[in-house]
Amino acid sequence: QVRLVESGGGLVQAGGSLRLSCAASGGTFGSYAMGWFRQAPAKEREFVTDISWDGDNTRYADSVKGRFTISRNNARNTVYLQMNSLKPEDTAVYYCAASRSIVVRTTAASEYDYWGQGTQVTVSS
């Protein structure tokens, strides 16, 4: 069973930065596509970004493009989310997810097989 553990969330002022980490164990991390999703109170979970198993391909939601960067270190079984120029609307619980698919065709949450427990990010204005 794959276990994903997020860390790095917290409270930050608007314009600030945070770096989230997601450590994986129990599976073959290097073969999984990885994604980050977020869920704000009373809202649906939404796609933020994803990265292919080899790190060569990434996608971003329009709302975070140019501010967030996803990366991975397969030797450390870890995926990262660098978040810059944070805005109050980025406030949410952030989840990392792993997909066993060779190709993740869409940005739907249903593409992913394993999920972490989430880490809270709060951006104050």
C-alpha cells in the first residue's frame, strides 16, 4: 500500500512563499505520476498541478501558472510544490496524489489512486 505524507503547510502573508513536500512510501514512486490538488472550505477539490513519472512533463491550473512549480526527486521518493506570490484565494487544504497510470490523460481527481491526508495552507491578506 502506498502512503503519502504531505508537509510544509502553514500561515503566510499574501505575497509570501511556501514549499510543500509529499513523501511517498510503500510503492514504486519512480513509476507514478504525481499531482497536487486543493480544497477550500465549501468548495470542490480542484486540480493544481501534476508531473509525469520522469519529471519531463508538467501541467498547471491557470490560477497558479507562473506562481507555483512542481518538481520531484525520485531518489528521495518525494514530490514538491513551490508556491510563490501567494494570494488569499490560495487558502485551502493541499493534497498530493499518485497515479499508477503510465499517462494521466486528464486533470480529474479520479485519475489518481493514492492520496495523502492533506496539509493546510492559509494566506492572510
